[in-house]
Amino acid sequence: MAIEASLAQHKPETGGALLGPVSSNFITHFLFDDLADTGPASFRPSLELGRLVQLWESHLPISFKGIIHSHPGLLTTPSSADLSAFANALRTNPHLGLLCSPIVTLVPKPTLDAHEVANIASDGQVTFYTARLRRDGSLGLSRAPARIVPAIGDTCSAVAAFAPDHYVEHSVTTD
């Protein structure tokens, strides 16, 4: 998948936007954010990425699904900064309802769970999460079962499908 190859070629804490067909749980497009504000333990998407996503949405029948970024080593869970970013993104864009927020790592676990997909490009893995705002405004986080499926046509070589219907909320706190 182009996402994995792109993120595997860069240092941890790089990423970009995920897009896919409107009203679906498929991810078919990835926009790498080479202008993101990154650090040893942080990834903040650029304003330019937001403009690029809007441009794509206005010209194609696709919609924003979430943000993917990489973590160092075996850190497959969202950091407190990630959780705050998820909550802020959902509060700023209430129409989303659900934010797909996978994390790419370059070191694989020996066995993968349903929300983890092998990253062929780096021998690592992609761990899928979705985030939602609860009725009280706090963040709910879910491990989202996912898989890579063959794509039809020439728009991409693979499609990631995630299953928010299997929503199992985990307690998280945000700033």
C-alpha cells in the first residue's frame, strides 16, 4: 500500500491525510504531509494539508477519513498528544462523527490482533484506531478491525477497510 511505503521511508512522527469514497469505510487515497510540524514525539498536520484535502474533496467523490502517522519502535498506541489532536479534530469538524487514526510502526509484534495489519513495506505494522466524541464531549477511542483488500481499477493498488461497527470503547483522557 502506498501509505506504508511512504511512511516507512521517513523518520517516525510523519504522516498525512486518509481519504476514501463518501459514505464508506474504505481508505483509497493518501496525501503525505511534508509540511507537518514534527518532532521526536509529535506530529501536527499542516494547514496546507487541510487545504489540499478540501481541494481533493471538491474535485472527486471522496471524503476525509482521518490522519495516519508513524511512531518509533513498538509504540502502537496513541500518545496523549495524539488523543488531544483527535479530540480537537472532531470538535473542529463535528460533521465527521468518526476519525480513523492509524499508527504505523517499523517494528512488528510477533502476532497481530484484528486491528493490526502487517506493513509489507517495512516489516512493521499499521494499527487502526477510530475516535469519536461522546455525548459529554469527551473522546472515545476504539481499536478498529481492518484489512487490506485488492483494489478494483487503477486508482490505487490496495484499499484499507476499517470496521467502526465493531466499536469497543476504551477509556482515554485528553487535555
